[in-house]
Amino acid sequence: MRASVPRLVIAAPSSGSGKTTVATGLMAAFAARGLAVSPHKVGPDYIDPGYHALATGRVGRNLDAYLCGPELVGPLFLHGARGCDIAVVEGVMGLYDGAAGEGELASTAHVAKLLGAPVVLVVDASSQSRSVAALVHGFASWDPEVRVGGVILNKVASDRHEELLREALEQAGVPVLGVLRRAPQVDTPSRHLGLVPVAERRAAAVEAVAAMAAQVLDGCDLRALEALARAAGAVPGGSAPWTPASPTHHPTRPDKQPGPVVAVAGGSAFTFSYAEHTELLTAAGADVVAFDPLRDEELPEGTAGLVIGGGFPEVYAAELSANEPLRKAVAELAGSGAPVAAECAGLLYLCRELDGLPMCGVLDASARMTERLTLGYRDAVAVSDSVLAAAGTRMRGHEFHRTAVEPGSGAEPAWGVRGPRPRVEGFVERGVHASYLHTHWASEPGVARRFVERCRTS
């Protein structure tokens, strides 16, 4: 594919400025013009990519320089953008905000530099006029390697307000590429961990994305934005697209027998998953089959392994608990020694109970909602040999939850978390690997190969 795929990074001075509205609306607007749009999100967030997928008709993909390492950002981008006319990358937090204590690592600015992509700065102009010039000038000049190619002014109150903002920005030397008025109809509902995922509000989400697209079409200069994207050169470093297939692994076996069935939880309760995980499992020879623990009373036929990612089981605890046939099926599969990989929500589902409601009972632990938000990147090392990793394997992860599990680890913990407050967490029991840490398997492709091989032999 072309290593010079046109691309833009949509950033902002801070969270809440309107990045998701602008990025999603711009993706949808470009798609409406007949362009094949590749959607991306900086950081570990699972929810925004769901809205991006609605806008573009393509799977939303994450670019995380902490979880995957800076060296994989370009290849993962090119993998996702394969066959596309243009790519839009939504940033995270403020433009220069990265992993705590790690400088620029994993910030939007860092990813923009790794991609050689121009940045469009979305500014919430609701409480300022001339000061906007100082703000934009500061962000545009802070790092000379970051090219701020334009500004989109959000939450502009009136024509007079717009006039004052434009006059001020003439002095900053950064072109205004769009002006958006205040528009409550594009707001998306939030709760304890951010936006409500698309899977939980499909019709309303479609309407919200359409409203975002209409606002961008009405207020932004799409020709100028597309021209800015096309001005980006080749992705730095001569990156080749990432591929889930290992050059030393040949999943098509001479006997032509189908691979082991790996069931992957989905539906409204389990919406957190990186697209590359399924691709890696498939490349390793698995037959990946999705199922919905809210609706399906049985695991897919022939299930040899189970993957339960993140999501919101606490929101659906009553429904999950009521599906007793599936809970028993999960417990029986785990009891047989079959490989089971569970992250965060999956960990809660495997517990004995969640907020007093029976869950699968695979783990002798109980889970409950708390008022405390646990959030942040983690540097971890595998403590115990498991279906995912050999002891000593180092991976980086991310925690994001308002729940607590007691006890926090089993006799054989999953991970040792490094840093100023070292600890162990998670559970390794027979074929089960359950943990709060979200990991990105592209950083360690051997995880998927090991899991599928255990599915063949367990």
C-alpha cells in the first residue's frame, strides 16, 4: 500500500474540547463524499473507535505508543489504512499529554510525529475571544516537530464571536479551517467510564454520528482539510504495514483440518476489544466465533478456548446473572482446563459474584462497584506460566475501572506490576488467565500463538 496515505490528526488543548465530535463528524463527512476513510484513535480507549466505525464503515483502530511501543505505531497505522483514500486520527487528552512521568510518550503529539501527520487543533472558544490567539500560538510553537496545520473553533456563540476569533487568529498565523456553533444534538451520553458505547445505543448513536457529520459539513472547509491531509509525505522510517501473520508460523496445516474454535465474548456487556486480537488469533489458526453472554445460553459449538474482554458487566450484572445456562457452560469449560483469557470485565464475569449477584464462579473471588476510579498505564511482567505468556514475559497494559475484586490475586498471580508501588494482581488457575490489565497483543504476537496452541492441545 501507499506509505504516503493522506492523513490528519485531530487534537485539542485539553479533554472536553470537542475532538470526538470533530473527528467523527469529519470521518463521516469524508465518507459521504465517497472517500474510503481509515479511522484511528490515539491511546487505549475502546469506546470512541465504535463511533468511528459507524462513521466510516471500517473497524476503528488504536495507535498507542505505550502499549505497543513507538516502533509499531507506523506499521499499525498502515495496516489499518490499507486500501483507504484518507485517514483521520483522533487524539487523546490535550495535544502534549502522554503517559504519566514518561514525557511525550503516547501523547497525541508523539503519535503525530511518528506518523509525520499534520495536526488540526480543536479549540473550545466558548469563553474567550482574543486570548484564543495566544493559546493557539503556544500550542503551535511548543514543539517545532509538531506541525499544527489549522484550527477548528468549537462552541462559537454567534457571528460576532466568530469575527472576533478570526481577527485574533490572523496574528497567530494558523489558518481557521472550521467554525462550529454550539449544538447539543451532537452530545453523546456518558457514565462512570466515559461515553456510552455504540453497541448499547445503536439507533441513537447513528443519529448522533449523522448530526456530527452535518455540523462538520456545515462549518468546516473540507477541501482545505483534505488538501492538508494530502500534503503529508511518507510515514517516517520507511514503515511497512503490520501483519498478524508471523513469518515462522503456518496456520494452514497439511491435514486441512479446521482450527480450534475460540469463542470471543461480545454484545453490549463486552464491547472492549482491539481488532488486532481477532486477527492474530485467526492468523494463528483459530476459528474465531463471537457470542453474546446476554443472549446466548450456550457457548459456540466446539469451543476449545474462550476470550472475554472488557466492557460493562456491572451495568448488566442482573442480565448476566440471569443467564444461568451460559454461566454454567463457562464454568464447565474452565473446569476442563481449556484456555480462558479474561480482561477486566471478563475477570468480573469469572468471579463468584458481582455486587452480590451470582456470576460464573470460576474464580473464588467476589467483585463490587466502588467510588474509586483506577486508571493508568502499567508496566507488567508475567509472574506465572499461563495460556497467554511464559513467566518473565514483559508486557505493558492499561487499567480503567471502578470495581474491586477480593482477593486481588490468586495463589498464582497473573502479573507483577512494576513501578513505585509494585504489586501482583490477577489469577492463573489451570487454563485460566484473568486480570484487570488490558493489553494489546500486537506488542507480543506470541500471546495469540501460545493461546491457540494450548486450545489445540488442551
